[in-house]
Amino acid sequence: MKTASRKTAVTRKTTSRVTAPLASPSPVQRTKASPVRVAPQKPAAGPKSASKKLSDDARKAPKPKEKLVRDSFTMPSEDFALIAALKNRALMFKRPAKKSELLRAGLHALQALSAPALRAALDALTPLKAGRPKREAS
């Protein structure tokens, strides 16, 4: 009975008009459980469903992202023109390439060289001054 009077007091505070006290639910209504519905189980489809589940799980599994590094460097304009020429060559066999892809492919090609061949490739390059080029005065 205490709960009914407390509910009435709360009701009177929140509303402007006076309402009748709320009837407390009967003990039968409080303990009555709602019926639990069980979904019908589907029959197992066999080995195909197991492989499909594995491929779905493999697709949903998060792939570890490789950390990318952003860097800038200086190169002669002739070498920079080589990048444009290589991009055009890649377009000839319908494979558009980005500048970074060309540089990465070049690194992999250098990695495959033997030590004497790598040294010869490095010695063939024009040496550059270290640091950033000076800005032209405008």
C-alpha cells in the first residue's frame, strides 16, 4: 500500500490535475512470465554451408593495416620526367600507375639486383647536394 500512495504523490507533483491513486498490480500479473518463442531450426546444408561460413568469417575479420610513411625528397628534373614517361608506358598496356607505385616498383627491382649491379646503378646517378634547393627570388 505504501507504493500506491508514493506513486500518487509523484503523479500529483508532475500533473496539474488530481488523479486517482494507481491500482497496484495483482501478484499474479507480476509473476506471470511472457511466453518465450523459439525460432525453428534450419536443417544443416552439409559441407557447403561450413565453407561458406568460414569464408564469411574470413571476410569479416579485420585485416591489419600497414602503416604508411609520408616523405618528400629532391630529384633532378630529368629523373622526374622519367616518372611521366613510365606512367605513359603503363597506360600503353592499360595499367594506369601512380607516381608512388612506380617508385615502389623501382625499389623492388633494385632489391632484386646483386650487390655489384646495385653499386653500378647507384654510381650511374648524378650526385645531388644534400638539403632543399634554394628558392628563386621573385
